[in-house]
Amino acid sequence: MGYEVVRFEGDVDEELICPICSGVLEEPLQAPQCEHAFCAGCIHEWLTRQPTCPVDRSPITSNQLKQVPRILRNLLSRLHIKCDNASYGCMAVIKLDLLQSHVQECEHNPKKPVHCEQGCGLIIPKDELKDHNCTRELRNIVMQLQQKMQEMQSENAEQKLALNEQKREIQLLKEYMRSMRVSNPRMREIQATMENEDVIRWVGSLQAARVTRWGGMISTPDAVLQAVIKRALIDSGCPTHIVNELMENAHERRWPTGLSTLETRQLNRRQYENYITKRIPGKQAVVVMACENQHMPEDLIMEPGLVMIFAHGVE
């Protein structure tokens, strides 16, 4: 389709009008014999229906179309046209050959790429800025990269190099988000939200557990046992930012006051039945996460949660 004639200043010569759409020629092509000129889009669509010139019906095909003479291209380029974004407030009138570059930079262009200043720094179309959500968009990027990784894992070994590149991109993105979190209060909020969502999603993936023998709890696990439980946590998909903290909370020296001594544990044992516990896969151990145990007294829970290791008694 050609340009609307009403967008141009002054009169437009009839030789510059497309006989098909009656607009000013856009990317013009001409027939080989009769030399009638048409918009490229118009004539290609016409020839899909009938292989003749729309003006004099002489036979032509798409492969026979050719560029219009330079003099015709020069005449078109000198026409002055209103910006595509006139309806959005742009008052500019520019030469036709400068239209494309002007539109890309036009401040009134609703599709002009702009940087998000809310924290994520992504480049998005201007008209999508009002509905833009940094958390959602960054999460989508991470999920897309992770999905690519999962798809590539099912393919042959020749793609391992590309898989490593995807992992590197995810790591770079996470490092970028961490650096933004340090320098930008808004990004700190976004990062905290994403991390909380990761924890909730992981906890929801774990199997519910029932402790039948609270007396079998190991309050001072040694380094070897802690290393075994930590590996099981990682293999279960535990978010990396809480793994170390959870394992530190596996020893009674870090437990809240309601669990800190053998005496208090004996006094409070009835209350432990109210814990919502999730099993660490394959181990006689559970996690008691703060996000699921808001109903418990403050002296029996701590952020982000507790790891309880048992000699026996976990179902």
C-alpha cells in the first residue's frame, strides 16, 4: 500500500500515484514493457490473482518487475510528508527519503525503544512502558533461558558448548541483578520478591512429612552429616541463596529459644506437632520453613527456616 496523498504538502504529480491503491508510490516497481509503476506490495498482491498489468492488461509476472528509473525515485524522495506519528502529536514534515530514520527517533513514536528506569534497565517499546513489570520481565528472561537449557539437555553432546553458554548468560544475568540490587533500592525490592517466590515454589515441590519421634532429633550434627544433608538440599532444587543459611540453622546453636536447649525441647514437644514439615528427599530430615509456619510462636521458628535431622522417626 502506498502513502496517503493527504499526508503530503502541495500537489503530487499523477505519475507518482499508484494505479492500484491511489496512494503515493511506496517502494515502486514497474512493468517491463509498458513501464507502468506500482507500489511493490500492491503489484505483488495483484499478480497473485492475475498475471497482467492493472493498467493495460499486458501479461507480466513478478520475476519480470524491475526498479523504476532514478528520476522517478528522485521525484519521490523530494516530496514532503507528515510524520507517521502525526496522530500522536508529532508536527514534523520531512522529505520522504528521510521518513524512516525520523520515525525511528521520533519522540512521539509509540513503538520507540526506551530504557526502563524502574530498575531492570531492559529496552522496551514506549507504549508498553505503563504496563511493564520488572519482576515479571526479568523472571521471563530467566525462565526462557532455563527452558532453553532443559531443551538442549535432551539433545546430543555436540550442543554442550551452547548449553554452557546459556548457563554463562544466566549467571551473568544473576550477577547483573545482584549488582543492581546493591545500587538501586527498587531492584533490591524486585530481587527480594523473586527470591521469596523461588523459596515458596521450592517448598511447594517438597513432599509433606510427619515426624513420629521428636526425641530422635540430632541437635548437633557433625560436618559429614551436614554435608550429606546439604547435598540433598541442593539436589532437591533448594534456591542457592538460602542453602548455606538453612544448613547453619541445622545446629542447635542457631535454633530459636524454644528449641535451643534439651529442657525447652522437652517442655515444648507438644507444640512441635503443629509444625508444617517438608521432607528432604531420601533423608531422615525435614525443613520447617518460616513461610509455611507463620502460625507458630516466634520462639519456635526463624527465617528462612530450620533444618531438623533425625536418627529415625520421619514418615
